[in-house]
Amino acid sequence: MKDFQKAMKLSICFGLIGAILVPLMYECYANISRTVSLVILAGWAVFIGIRYSMLSRKAAMLAASAGLAYTFGLGLIFYILVHNAAVSMLSKNSKYFYLTLKEQLLWWLYAVLIILSAFVVMFFVWGIKYAVKRIRSNSEQVGDYINNAFDDSGDVK
């Protein structure tokens, strides 16, 4: 039960941070650098994937799913607030670059796929942990077989 409580706390925390990060990276994508915004989102997805993978599998899947819903649900609200502020700020100082509909859809596709890659990171970390566990188990079994092969106490003379 404690693992699920921690999972929900992490999902709320990471969901709120993601909800703020996604609209900010949209403005960065539109006006500063497309690569920087996508790299920051990818780094965020890797970070949350690693953090979620430290939980049990059920709790991690629950946390990642809830965090994804928080990120994009609240992200829409924050987008409306951030977008208007960014347009007014950049219009005073320089020119605001609007994305075409195709570019906006492409941005949201990138954002969703990158955030979903947190699930891939979780599965990758779990796979590495499983492989390490199997290798350790096999090496211990091999050590036991070697010790038993040279053990003369069980031989009948």
C-alpha cells in the first residue's frame, strides 16, 4: 500500500511539472529552438521513466498513466495561460513566430511520443534489472556446481 501512495505522490508531482514543462517547451519550439525543446522533453521522459521504474510494476504503471493524464490534462490549461503571456511578452520585444497547424500537430505528436517514451524507459530498466538478476543467479549456480564437482565427501570408497 505504501508503494501506491508513493506512486500517486510522484505522479501528481511529475504530472504538474510536466504540465508546466510541455507548454513552455512549445513556446521554445516555436520561437527559440526546436531541438532544445525536444531534447529537454526527452530528458524529462527519461528521468521520470527511471524514477517510476524504482517502484513495483503495478504502482509504476499506475503512476505513469496518472502522470501522463495530469501532464496533458493540466498542460492544456497551462498552455492557454502561458501562450497568451508569451505572445504579449515577445510581441513587445520582438516578433512572435506562430506555428502553422501542421507544425502544431507535429509538435504535439512529438510531445506525446516523447512523454510516452517514459514507459519504454521503465520497461528497459526493468529488463536490465531482470537480466542482472538472472546472470547473478546463474553465476551462483555455476559456483555451486563447481564446488560440488570437487567435493570428495559424497564419494563412496
